[in-house]
Amino acid sequence: MSAWLGTDAGHHNRWEAEKIAIELHETLLTTARTVCVHDVNDHHAMSFMLPLAPSEAVLATLVAQGFGVASSSGFVGGPEMLRLGAAQAVSAHKQRREGRALRFPGQRSLRGRHGVSDILAFSAIEQVLPHGITAVDTRGNLQPFFRDGKLVLEID
């Protein structure tokens, strides 16, 4: 079973939203398996896929820190203008339709150069684009995104 949590602090800068998402993952939401940043309206919100629904204490802490918060279990809290972005992030992540993954299963094993078949076999990444690539130099920082229900890595 999984639970999804969305947070929104109204970040207009994607990198700032990414930094906060990683900080939340490292401190308050350490059990998150997947951490994403989403485009919502005119700014960026964050989402976390967790093995269990977050505790009331975690939700209260996020609200106290000024985040708009929404969970797949139905909790909604925080500033009214940020709740919608948090809910949109939860929906996009849960339905796997949009969002850039900053943390995902198998990511730690992807350092250096890897064959596409290994990336697909040993991580949550389900597709590598463009088709025909046989190997990827990860440079230690892959950020795949959700598209059409799949976690996709696009190589420039």
C-alpha cells in the first residue's frame, strides 16, 4: 500500500521547490520512496509517495511551516490559496501523469555509465528516450518525469 502527500509553498522558482522537496525528504518525510516537483498553475508544488499515510504530527508540522498540504487519504490543510496546488500535485503523482522525480527507487545504484537495459531493470525508470540509446552517463543526477503513466528518462 502507498500513500501520497502533496505540499505547496507557492515556489515560482523550480530549483527552490526542488531544494525544499529534498530537505523535507531528508528531515520530515524520510520514508518517501518517490519525491517529485510539479508545475501547478503558475508555480511549483511537491509530492511524496510514502509507504504509509503521514502521521497527524507530520501533517501538523507541515501546516505550521506554512505549506498547503493535501494527502491521498483526504487531509487538506494550510493556507487556502496553496491547498489546491498540493492537491494537484497528489493527483498528478498518484496518476503518474506529470512531475519530475528527484528521488525514486533504484536511483542510488545509478552512478556512472549504465546500459539502458540495466536502468530499466534496476530502477523505477520505465522508459528511456529517445529510443535507440543503449547507454547513459548518469552524471549522478538523473531526473526522470512522469508521462502517460510511466516514469520516463529523457536524454538530451
